[in-house]
Amino acid sequence: MTRRGNQLTGAPAMESVDNDGQLPLQLAVSRGRRFANFEVPPANAELVDAVRRIAAEPEPGRVLIVGDVGSGKSHLLEAASEVASAGGAAVAFVPMRDWRSQRVDAVRGLGRSGLLCIDDIDAAAGDRGWEEALFTLVEASAARGTRMLVSAGAAPANIPFGLADLQSRLSAAALYRLRELDDESRARALRRHASARGIDIPDDVVGYVLARHRRDMPSLVALLDRLDYHSLSRQRRLTVPFVRDLIAAESAPAGSGGARRSRLPIRRRGRYPHTRSEPAPRN
């Protein structure tokens, strides 16, 4: 996908592709992933500064972000895309984990962008066609001086690529490891996301969630969206008992006395004061 301002183009499906191999799309960035709502502990400060520079400055550069699932790699790539797009650059974004099932010519022509972002490039490992297509894309981008941001779950030497040339090109990028947030940073991030949604989340609820729920930020933000919905639909404040009951209902096995009925109810038109249909972040 490529984006300029509010226009996003790409090839997530291959029907009706134009002569450049790209399909115009009108897509809204619904998740709101920005630098402003990315929690930056000291261990990740140098990495985030490097990503900001790539996004904002026209000089060529390559950065490879290595981190676990849920650590925030996609958040940083999307935040950088927004900054570069706002500055007038054409941005190409390749979500490799989603695109692996597409034809490899989905990326044809994307090397002409001002900023190329490839998320989860290690998802292509073992697929010769995709490895060759990505190598061609990386080479074309380098020849044009395109800025490049890539994310992966491991350093290139530890990714089982069959194409040694792709491994070599990725190894030439500046590598930064995205460190896991500590509890204090997670709590700040959760409060920040809650504030952005207009949610009052007490400290005891924050502590309970961090102690009893999955602790990666995509899971925490997805839980926050569900809490927001349920608290509004039931006209309830966020309290530890309320959150405890919701988490227990969601974790109950199927057939356990109907406890699963506490999941999101079917929404009837006009019944509730707001809706929230954002997909859960990937990582």
C-alpha cells in the first residue's frame, strides 16, 4: 500500500489492478497509532529517535526493528507512516504477515515511494517467491534512495530465509531491539490510551488488569476497548469487581453455565451512545 495525505494505494487484492500494479483505496487509519501515544521507556529512546528521523527527514536511511509479538513494532511503523505522509511523502506499507497469501506482484512498484515500511518481514521466510520479491523491492528502494523501516521478530541472521541475498541486505540496516515495557511503563501507557478514549480508569483497576490479564499492549488496548463498551452499555463505572467479572466471563470455557454471554452483546441500532469498531492492534 502507498499513501499520500489521505490517499492510500496498494494491492491487498489483485482484482482491477492498474498499469502500475497498484489498486487505489480510500482507507482511514482507525487505530490511531501515533508517536504521541507510544510509551517510550529509556531503553527504547534511541530506537524511537531513529524511527522519528527516518519518518521526518528526507535523507536515505534503513532501520530494522527487532522485537517480540505485541512489543509495538507495528505501532512504530504506522506512526512513522503518518508523519512521513503528513510531510508530503508517498508511503508504502507492506504488512507481510497479512500479505503472504497474496500474489508476489502485490509489491511491484512500491520501491518508488519516499518511505517504505515492511512489517513482519520474517513472515516471508521459507517462501521463495516472496523472498525474491522482497529482495527486488529492497534493492529498488536502495537504488532510489528510499527511506526504509522494517520490523521482524529476530535479527536477520536468525531468520530462516532461503535467499541469502535478502538476509545480507537486511543485515546492512541499522538494527535496534525494541525492549519490553516494565510494569510502570505499561501502567502509564494504559492510562494514556484510556485518557484518549475519555475513560476514567482508577489506579486499582490498572493494577488489577496488569496482574490478571495478558500484559502485551495490543491485548491491553483491546481489553480497554471492551471495558469502554461494556461500561457505557451497562452505565457502569470501571471498578475492580466490574473488570473482574468481565475478564472471568471472557475466560470461561464454552458451555460453563452460559458465562460467555457476558461477551460483547449484539448492538442494536441507536441503542448505545457510541460505538467502537476499531480492530485490535497486531503488534
